[in-house]
Amino acid sequence: MNAPDRYERFVVPEGMKKVAYERDMKVMNAATFTVEREDHTIGNVIRMQLHRDPSVLFAGYKLPHPLQYRLVIKIQTTSQSSPMQAYNLAITDLTKELDHLKAAFEQETSQKQAEYY
Amino acid sequence: MDNVSYQRFPTVRIRDMKDDVLKFELRDTDASIANALRRIMIAEVPTLAIDLVEIETNSSVLNDEFLAHRLGLIPIISDRAMEMRLSRDCDACDGDGRCEYCSIEFHLSVKCTGDQTLDVTSFDLQSSDPTVVPVDCAGRAADLGGFDSSEQRGILIVKLRKGQELKLRAIARKGIGKDHAKWSPAATVTFQYEPDIHINEALMETLSLEEKQEWVESSPTKVFELDPATQQVVVVDPEAYTYDEEVLKKAEAMGKPGLVEIYSKEDSFIFTVESTGAVKASQMFLNAIEILKSKLDAVRLSFDTEEADDQFGELGAHMRGGGI
């Protein structure tokens, strides 16, 4: 009766921003990003990539409530960088990694096809 | 901006590749990527499935919604699905979500006239697009010699008796598994960590032959074997190890802790991808990579949020007059 519609899990309604951020008032160089209609699939991936960045002091994500489909990522960096830069760098690096993976996989499949025939 | 990159360079090695099963090794990447790809293959790779059913005549033993549910679960060959638009995003159709760009129409018209029970199968569904048809399971099984190929059956929908009739029109649309499981292209997608097994040879030598045999047999799956020629314990199938610690407990019980060390390699995964037939298994993996890339792109910060960025950092702190 109170269950949200299934498409709520991935359809961002009109007027709602996909990503929004808030600077942290009390801590220097820290921000909280709220991503709408996403879940652990990208939350965990972005968080683990942020951990690889040495200028990131703190990176964590959570889903505040299982029935509200939003993701909260908290990032704190050194003064060398900023949370936004770290976030965008993480996404850029992940995109490059996936391009590399796709190329490697396509090469493997074409090799396998060639072997088969 | 400095051009630093903290990218990883994953490698892939395919072990076995068939149309519907794919087994491969993924190395030099993180568990989060492996899990994200698994989750996307199950829930977010789009396929086609029947979504709207208009029933003209139904005198079968199953009621209308039961039939509609069964029709929705039939896997449909979905190579076109990645390029098609979702019905709600389609602007070409006149609002009812049924144009040629976003949907495929199927017709089913069967009447049982003979005395025998008539099986209505997925073969009886006629598609408006000859490239988009229900998955043919018997055809492939015939290639493997499992079925008699003259008995092409298809997926059973309902059985009709003499005089019963079924006539309906069905619209198939693009969707993802997150919305309803009928749109999931995956039968199972699993991955396991590759185990790293080290036998302490010095300690192993202190065991007698019977003790070695006993220890080898204490593992529920066949991971180790006692080579009769050299009388050494060898690792015969490291991946059969299911991370139960029976061999470790047995070694301790025999008074030899540290006889073997088994770790899981943190960046090495063995994937098994099984598809329902809607999308080829290798194509499913490629689609999953594309979808993960587009999700990451959608989540990137836009430029107007980046401009507010220069409030951060040392200059920002200086301007605000404080902070470390």
C-alpha cells in the first residue's frame, strides 16, 4: 500500500537534480554529495576509487534509507585538492579503466572467435 | 590541473565462451568493479519483454492476467534493445507507447480443433519484426544432441482442449531488471575470488602416507590429491575450494597448524555469466560496461557546480580568513 513504484528506483523526477552537493560548515575541504536514484552499484565503485587518491583524507558513502533511492557520498581532501576535483577525477579514472577493460575484453573475444574457426 | 591518474589496468582471460555461458578471469581490478558489473548484468542491462497484452478471446483454463504474466516472462531476442528507446522517453509515438521505435507487436491466435491437447508455445507468437522473436531453446539444445530436433517445442504457455481458443495481441517494450525481473537478461552471474594455496612442504614431509591421505580427504571438494608416484600432496583444482576451512581445521586437529595457507587474491576474479538467451553472454558483459560508463557520466558534476569550486582550497581558506 505504501510501497513506492518500481520505476522510482531509477527515474529522476522533473525538477530534481541528479547530483547536488553541500559544503561542510564545520570541516575544511569537506563536502557531501547527494546522488538521486542510485545505489551501491556506483556508490561502492566511486568510494573505492576515491580511496586510491592520496589527497583524499576521507571518503565514504551510505544509503540513508532503503526505501528512499538516494546515495550520500562524503569526501574530505587535503588543501591540495578539493572534494569536487577529487570526485571528478575519480569518475574520469573509472571511465578510463572501463574503456581499457572493454578494449581488453573485445580483443579476447575476437581472439577466441578466431581460434574457434 | 595536474595530470595525475589513479587508474587501474584490468586484464581479461576468457576460459570458455558459448552463446549463453561465458566463463572468464578478470584480474588487476577492484572487487567493487566486479560487483558493480555483476549487479548491472542482473538488473540494468536492457532487454525486450512483453509488457502489454490485449486479449480478444480466452477460453483456456488459465485466466487473463495469469496468461499475461506468463507471456511477460518469455525471453525475447533483444539485440535491438540497446538502441531502442524506452516507451516513456519516446516522442515519436502518439502517447500510447506503441510506435515502431519503442515497441514490437506480437500476435497469438490458436484454436484447438482436434481431440489431442494442443500445446500453445512461444513458437505460436508471431512478431511484427522478424528479427525480434522469442528465444528458441530447443533449437540450440538440438545442436548439442540433447533433443530430437524434429520435436521443436518452444516455451509452453498454456494447453488447450478441443473447442478452447486463445486470441491476443501483445506489445513488447524495452525495460531493465530493476523494474521487473522479466527484463533481466541474466540467468545467473557469479564471481569468486581466485584462491592462492601454499603447502608448507617441510611440515608436509613430517606426515605419514595415511595421514596425508586422511588430510586430503578431509576437504569436502576435491582440491588436493595425493600423487601415488611421488607420494606428494599436490593441488589439483584450486578453484574447487569453497573457503570452508575444513582442511585447516583438520591440520590443526592433527597437530600441524600452518600446514597449508590459503588466501583469496583480492584482485583476481573468476566470473561465470549465464544468459537466458535474450542477449548473448559476451554481449551482456559489454553492455554492462557501457551502462556503467554512462551511469558514471550521469553522476559527474556539471560545470556550474565546478565554478563554485574555487571557494575551496588554500585560496578559499585565506579569503574566508581562517582554517588550517
